[in-house]
Amino acid sequence: MPGDKRTRSIIEIFTLWFFGLALVPTLLVIYATAKYLAIQTVAWANRYLTQVAFDESRVISLYLKDTLGDGRFFFSIQGNAIIAAQNGLVREIDLSRLVPVWTVEPEPAQIFAPKLLFGFGYQPRLKIREKPFICLEDSYGNTLYLAGREEKISARETFLLKAFGLKESIEVSAPVPETDLKVKVRASAGGIVREPLQQLCVPLGGTLILVALLSVVLYSLAARQVVYPLKDLAERLSGFDPANGVDLCSRDSYGVRELAEIASSFGKMVLRVREALSELEQKVKELEEKNKLLHQARQRLEWLASHDALTGVLNRRSFMERCLYLLRQVRGEFPYVGILMMDVDNFKTINDTYGHLAGDMVLKKVGELLRHQVRKGDLVGRYGGDEFVLSFFLSRPEEFEALARRIFSSLCATLGSLPELEVGVSLSMGGTVTSCFLIRDGRDLEQLIGLSDRLLLEGKRGGKKRVVIQYIENIP
């Protein structure tokens, strides 16, 4: 259900919020504390190693003085021995049995901040895991091993050092007085830092558990005051319908005042939205009705612009445009075109005897009959007055005369017995047929229509109610 999904989403959001509110600061404090402890430990180790280096340098200086006596010697290291040279005299001094002096490690309380900084009375213990590596180095870079060993650093320690921005090893040096030698002391930073950090896991882990428990308590309080009321509000809103008249979002349904106000405001907002939607739907209906009337009016105007209002056939301009367009489109399929002109015999007498309404009735009937007699693709237009023009696209020129006489016979049979008139109505027709390729533009089409009109007049002079057809090989 959508309401259940929304409820689960709200609970998950609040759970993650409380967990993040408790966990993120705790992790930041743990990281800051561990980094501070690591930096202080490295500083302590650096001071300790420096003290070792200076103590060892003084011991070596005293040993060389006791061995060689007073005098200015030049010292160099060759293998496991020191070569002392003075005025061509060379002496070899073996220092391999010299025991290094290890400085006493200081107490942590002398180095770190107050105990409460790290928890409830917690004080980390410091020590160097392995004896530091000590060597003696001359001015040429040659070294003589004295004590200790190189300690390997693990991948975990490398990661910790990089996280805290520390180097992998701590190295200090001290010059041997009155010589060109110096003592170098080196130790792994990972081994030094890991010891106090491991000791720090217990108090910091306890703090993390305490914070987690506190976040659970805070969440339970917030869930009772916020999450469950919001869940109830979501369930009520999922079934809210202003039309049924039931106020599911009433203020009295919630014990928390803020949620009651939110529910009441939401109910009022829904009612206002419902009213606005109702008004909008009414306006949309009115707009659709107006668009429908506008579309109908536009269609009517487009029809009137291309058709004759009385007869319903094409007007003269539209007939010419469509005929020229079809000539270019169908000349490959239908190589011949026939133009048929026709008018009503004695139309002036009908108007004078029966009135113009009767004449309009005859023209309207002729237009209706012509629209039903022509084939699909043929055109019918009112050329002017009682004259009508028809165009036919043909495969063979012989088809034109058969079409013209069929239309002539059908119209004469129907118009000869009109109940509205006491006399019969007859028609005369004149038509020409020619190749479509001879009609290049509107002037050629006008000439072909003019030839058909002259044949129509010839038929009327010969006695009316006649059809005169002629094949035209060339348009003058």
C-alpha cells in the first residue's frame, strides 16, 4: 500500500537521522583523539631518539679521545672499523664492541595533556617495540652499524600513518664532537604509534557503545513523539476525501499540538485545492467547447473559401488550382485529361417565370447530382452563373465521351421531372480531351476550358440538350 511505503520511508529517515546524529560526531571525536595521540607519541619518540643520538655521540667522542689522545685527526669508515689519519699516520679503531647507551624512557605524564583528555582517568603507556637502529656515518656517507635493527612496517600500520599524515619512520642524527662523524638513530613510526592506539581502543570502544545506546533511547523518544504521530497522519491522509464530508484531519485527533495544526491546515488546503480544481475543470470544459466551435468555424471558412455556397461544388479558383496540381501528380498514370463544360438550357426563362429561388433550386440540384455522378479523383466546379466545369483523368481518350454521355443521361432523366417545376429542365454539354503533357500552366488550362465552352455554345445553337465532344491534339 502507498501509505505503508510512506510510513516505512519516514521511519527509515528518522532512524538514519538519529544514527547519523550520534555516530558521525562520535567517529570524528575518535579520529581526532587517535590522531592527537599518534602525533604526541611520535613527538615523544623523536625526543627520546634525539637523546639517544646525543648520548651515543658523546660516548664515541670520549672513546676516540682516550684511544688517540689529543690532536686533530681526519676520520673515515672502512668496513667495520674507523680509520683515523694525522700527518700521514693512519690508525684503525675498532668500534664494533662499543655498547650503545640507551636513554631511560620518560613517563607519559611528563609528555601528554591531563588524563581526563582521553577518558575517565585513562593514561596510555608508551614504549618502543624494538631497540632503535643506530649507526655511525662519515662525511662520505659510509656507515658503520652499531646496534639495533631495521624494523619492518605492516600494511595496517602504513594505512594508519597515512590516515594521520605521518611518515613511516623517525630518524634523528647528532654530530660526534671534534670529528667528521655523526650518529644516526632510526625507528619505525608504525611500531611506536600502534601500542598507545591499541590501548586507546578500550575507552573509545566503550564511548562508542555508550553513544549507540544513547541514540537508541533518543530515537525511541522521538519515535513516540514524532514518527508514530506522522505515521497516523499519513494513514489518515491516504484515505482523505473532501467529498465525503468526513474530517479525517481534525485537530482533536492528535495529542501533539503541532501535528494537529499541520493536519488541520492540510485539510483546509485540500478543500481549497478541490474548489480550485473544480473551477479549473469548468473553465477547461468551457475552453474545449469554445475551441470546438472555433474549429468548426475555421473548417466552415476554409470550405467557403474553396467551394460554392449554393451548389456545394468547388468554386472557379479552387477548381483551377486543384486541377493543375492533379495534372502534375497523375500524368504518369493517366496520360489524358478531359474538360467538360455544361449549363442549364433556358435558365434565364426559368428565373423569369418561376423566380430566382426556383433557379437556385435547379442549380443546387445540378450540383448535388454532379457530386454523386463523378468518380473519385474527378473534379466538379461552378464556373459562373449556370455553368459548371468538370475534369476527368483518363487512360484512353475514348473513355471521356462515355463518361460525359452517362452523366448527361443521368442528369437529364432526373431534372426532366422536378416536382417543384411545371416544365422539365435539360442540359447542354461541350467537352475536349487532350494529353496531360500539353497542359503546362494555368493559361493552357484556361484555353482548354475555353475550347470546351465554344463546343458547348455550338451544341446549344444546334438545338440544345446536346453533348459535343472533340479530341484536341494541340493547344493553340
